[in-house]
Amino acid sequence: MKTFMDAIERGDTDAALDTLANDVVFRSPAVHTPYVGKRPTSVILSAVNEVFEDFRYTRVLEDGADSVLVFEAHVGDKQLEGADFIHVNSAGLIDDFTVMIRPMKGLQAVVEGMAAAIPSAMQRLGVRPEEMKQ
């Protein structure tokens, strides 16, 4: 988890993607259906780097292949707390990634920021809309 955490805190999307399985399942706190695969997840992580400010992990809970990474960040003037629930496969790559965020006003700020950031991340990464289908 250290490699993933360090990459996310540095805003290094490429290094974070190196820790993901090709068939990673990413569950967003804002949409019901998960994103499947590295390409859609790369868009999400890239957009997160644009939207979240002062991102830092504050606590790590690990139990074998499962980890919970507790974080804090800002989106504009909204402070938020969240947790990344992560499972790694037998190769040590992240294959399941669920994000939860609180409070509601923080989540609303994330949703608004991500709605603006995702299209530019898709264009920058060359990801087509059909690849983002959940």
C-alpha cells in the first residue's frame, strides 16, 4: 500500500496506476455502478488530482489482502474525510477499490468538481466515453 499511497499523495497518477490490476473495479461514492478496468480508473484518479487539495492519508488499517486508507482533503472551501477500501490480488495489485466520503457537503463538492474535471482528464488521456461506461 505504501507505493500506492505515496503516488496518490504526490499526485503521480502514472505511479498509482502501476499498482492497479488491469481488471480493477473502482466504486465511486458518487455513482451506483462501478467502473471496471485501468483506463476508466486512470481518468478518475487523474480528475481527483485536479479536484482534491491538500490530500493526505491519516490512517492505515491492514488485514492481509485488505486495507482501509483514511484520508483528508479539501475541495474548494469544503473539508472532507474519506476512506479508500482496497483489496489486492495474489500478484499484489489492487483489484478492488471503493471510496467513501463524508460529510455530504464535502461529497457534493467532490461530485461537482469531478463533473468538471472528468471530461478534460478523458481528453488528456485519450479515453473515449464508451470506455467509461459502467
